[in-house]
Amino acid sequence: MSFIGWIIIGALAGWIASGITGNNRRMGPVANVTVGVLGGLLGGFVMNLMGGYGINGFTFWSLLISVVGATIFLWIANAVSGRSTVKG
């Protein structure tokens, strides 16, 4: 996948994952792209460990794997930083 493809998938995945984890108000566009790209790498790595295939181009599957990886990444980051995502 091209550099621009990674940016687009990363931005979408980071934005969706930040909405899922409740971080959307704290994150800007650069953070969304960064989290999305790192999530794509993490998600692809996890899928390869499970015997599947990870990021394979500009596809819905790649977006899904990136969102899962970015969500895991943000949950870990929230746990380490002590931030709660539960509103109340």
C-alpha cells in the first residue's frame, strides 16, 4: 500500500477507534493518523500471529484490522496513563 493509502486508512481507523474508546475530544488529526497507522501495524501483526492475513491494500478488511489494532492500542494507552473512558 502506498504512503497516501496508509495516511488515509490511518486517519479513518484512528478516528473510529478514538470514538470507540472515548478519546475523540482529546485527539486531533495528527494523533488520529498516528494511532491509526500504529493500529494497522499492531492489528496486522496480531492477525499474522493468528494465522490470518493483515493489511493487504486499500480495502475494507485493512480498515477493519486497523480499527481493531488502534482500539487495542488506545485501550492500552488509557490503562497505562490511568485515564478512564467511562463517562459518569
